[in-house]
Amino acid sequence: RVSDILPSGNLWPDLPRRELDDLLNRDIVILDFSFLNGRYGRFAVILARFPDSDDAFTTACGGEVVCRKLDDLKEKRELPILGAISYNEKYYDLT
């Protein structure tokens, strides 16, 4: 079904949301994501978990570099993947 592939409404509404600042420079396992459009442009709502946990959570990031890298990872079918989001006073990055 289309609704199984393309989400509508709230993404993963039953999961806790973590602020991006609390996750910076910490390893997370990125399980999935979806792009949404907001007041400041496109952003990713990310479904993730910590490497040592099975408990998933969501976070959001609108950084262009992060969104581009997420797009590339999904295109290459590399999800789930271990990574960390960082901020260097100029832009957010995903490594």
C-alpha cells in the first residue's frame, strides 16, 4: 500500500523525540528518515537508536549537508547505518 511506503501526518508519533543538540557528536544508528518541508526549507525527520539500545527515537535536522548525505545513503540502500551528526559553527555534517 502507498500508505506503507509514503508516510502522511506525524512520522513515528509513538516514539520519543530527542533534540538534535543532545545528539551532536554521539554515535547513533540511523534506521530510516523522511524529508518534510518546513518554515526554513527541507528537513529530515530521522528514526534512530543508540548502538547499545533497541529503543528507537526520532530527531530532526535541516542541515543541507546532512540531508544530502542521507539522500545518498538511502539511494545506495545503506540504511541502517552507524553515524554521528556534528556542527562546526558553519554547518551540520554527518560522519
